[in-house]
Amino acid sequence: MKTPVALPSFAALALLSGFLLSGCAAPATPVDVSSACASVSTTTTPPTCERPYDTGVSVRIPETAAGAVGAVARGGEVFVTSTGARLAMSDSARDRVLEGNAYASTIYQAQISNGTVTEVTPVLTVPSGATLARALGGAVLVGEITPYAGADVYDTAGSLPVVVALDAAATGDLLHGTIANATSAVALSDGTCAPALTAAGSKNPLQGTFTSSLQLSRDPSMHTSFDDELVLHWADSSSGMGAGFFPSVATLMDADPLAATWEVGQHGNPVSGPGLVLQRSSAAIDTGRSCS
């Protein structure tokens, strides 16, 4: 007697026909992210990047999945794969990554159709502090700060040299820093010198609760969707902001570089606190050389 052949159920046929008619592909094979960072915790879902790599590419996606794994670039609207491809997102994918602003700390496996990301699945979480510290930790920022004009007003047309030294590691989601030339001149290894801000006398921008201590934090979708701002917090709880140095998760994949300049404007009223224009310096602070 011949063994009866099992026929697929109506439910299975319906599911199969649905895939065929819609042109959908079967779910992709899960990505192994166990070595994506120097330290990965698998006790969470998805796994968490506890410490990105200190050198080279900070978050490393397996080459076998590189073309379909990525993150949302700074400013949103674009999904960047670990190979650098920049892809549009469908409305449904866009809505998905915006849920709880998850895009700011998530690497996704994407389903791509005709060059558009149509569906995303979280594969790795990168905490905000880890992203901030890897992108900017230990950096020396140089540039200009607006001088004090009196009566709680700052002169946006003027400028004074400023040097900001950032801590190497974050504390939670915050990266602390110090205005290095607040009270004494600072020499840099490239031979330049930033005079002390106190030398500006009454124009010294560090007045009252605007002190040499500051903190940086990432604030995704601050005002509107994908309005990604790097926030500078002053001691008086006021803050300034600018998008240029907001590091996205894609930044850690070397797929979304920071801007050359970070323009920081005070929240609310731009003349109510110091404004800054900063660049990352390749020079280090030279503590062995004095200048004025």
C-alpha cells in the first residue's frame, strides 16, 4: 500500500499565496552580533553593545549581512547600511523606527525592496552614553564663544577663542567637559594659544551660573521627528544645542560622519547665554608649555 502524501493545509496555502502575490521575501536569517562590539550583552533583546571597539570601526557588522544591516543617519529620513549605502525608508519603516525614538540607539536588519527599506528588525542596542563617548570622548574642541555684553545679554557679533576638553568616558548618558581656558591661557600641541577668558574682563562669557563646567547629551527628535540635537548643558540648567556633532549609531559604523563644525545656540533666546562655534582639533592640550 502506498503511503498517503500529506497535502498542505488551506492556511499554509493561503500564507504562501500571500507571499507570492505581495512579492514579499521570507524573513531574513538573524544576524549574529556577538562580535559587533568589544563587549556585547546577550541578556537583553535585542543584545546590547556595552562597549564599542576603541580603534578602527567602532561597531562591526558581519560582512555576510553588511548590505542589509544599518541605522538611521543623523537628521533621519535616510537609512544607512554598514557599507555606506543610503536608502529611503517607507512610511511604515519610518513610523517603526520613530517609536520611542528607538532609531537613536538601534541597529536594524532591513528588508529592502527596489532600493527602499520596507521593514526593520532591531538586532543591536547601543546606549546613548556609549555612542557619545566613542564619537567624542577625549576630544579637544576649539573655536569661538560669544562675549558677554552686559545686562544678561551676549554679543552674537563678537567672539573670543575657546578650548573645550571632553572627558574620555560618559557618565550614564552624559559626557562631561571643561572649558580649558576659563581662567588661564591654554597652549595646544600645534603651537597655537588660547588666551584666558578672564583676560576679556567684563566681556568674559563665563558669568554667574555660566561656568567652565558643562555636559553634553544626545536629544533625538527634540522638536520634530528626526530633529537630532547635541545639547550643551550649563550649570544653571539652561542649555544650547546644535545638530552638527550629534553622533548617530551609524556614525559608529563609519557610515554617518560628524559635521566639520558644531554651532551651539542658546535655547529660547540666543542672546541669553553664550553661543559657540566649535571644531574638533587634532592638536592636544600641551600642559608642558605656557602661553599668554
